[in-house]
Amino acid sequence: MTKQLYRSSTDVVLGGVCGGLGDYVGIDPVLIRLLFVFLAVVNGFGVMLYLILWIILPEKERVGESHEDVIRENIESLRDKAERLCDEIRSSVVGEHASLQVDDADQEKIRGRRTAAAGAIMIGIGAMILLRNLGLFWWVDLRMMWPLLIAGLGVYLLVKALREGHNA
């Protein structure tokens, strides 16, 4: 019987990719997770590789099914996981305040502004990366961008939590 590459359904942190790879090569999945994190931090390749493997690798129970079905189900699984994560982030950032009554029209405006802001940020980052790769913006160190974005988000969440604590 030949070894099959698959996503684990028992050793899962995000999508089971590292668990399946660890089983395939016979090493602890934690080491593979560390490798993906290292690649993500160094050049961003770890994130892209992980997502590609999540999309193309079947779960262990689905090995042998058609590639089209596996990919379709994996994309749906990835989308569902991303939506759940966004909902969790949204509820932790916005909070569930009973005193804050917002009607549907206002809620739609807020969603639209957030979407526009996220789109503008993504366009800005993409443009900076493109210009950096073209030799412009030589002074921009992309290795510093991700830690600064994460640290900035952390500062924002901390300040927001402290303000809410004083207002409660």
C-alpha cells in the first residue's frame, strides 16, 4: 500500500495540513507548523503554501475521491473557517454591547466602511510590495511591515479594551 498525502482530521490547528504532512513524513507536526510559521515570517511563502495545500489535499477520509470534489469541498471549508474567524475577531473588536442599538441600515453602512477600509489597506500594501519589487521604495523593508501591522493591531485592541474598562 502506497503512502497518501492528506490533511489530518484529528491533528488539526487550522486545516489539518501540518498534521497530515507530519504523518506522511513521520515527524512531529509541531516541527512542520514551526517551519510554516518561519516561512510566513521570513517571506510570506508559508501562508501561501499552507493555503494551497489546504485547498488541494483531501482529508484522510476523502483520499481517492475526485480532485474536483475535494477542491470544491476544501475551498468551502476554508471559506467557512475564515468566516468564523472574522466573526470572532469582529465580536472581540466591536463587542456585544446590548446598549448599542444599531438598525440594519446603519449596520450596512458600518460594514461598507469596514470593507472599504480593508480594501484600501490591501491596495496600499499591495502597491508598496509591487513598487518595492520594481526597485522603487527601496527604503521599505517588507520584513518589518508584518510585525508592525500585528503590533499596531495589538496596541489598538489594548487601548480599546482599556477604554471600555474605564467606561463600564
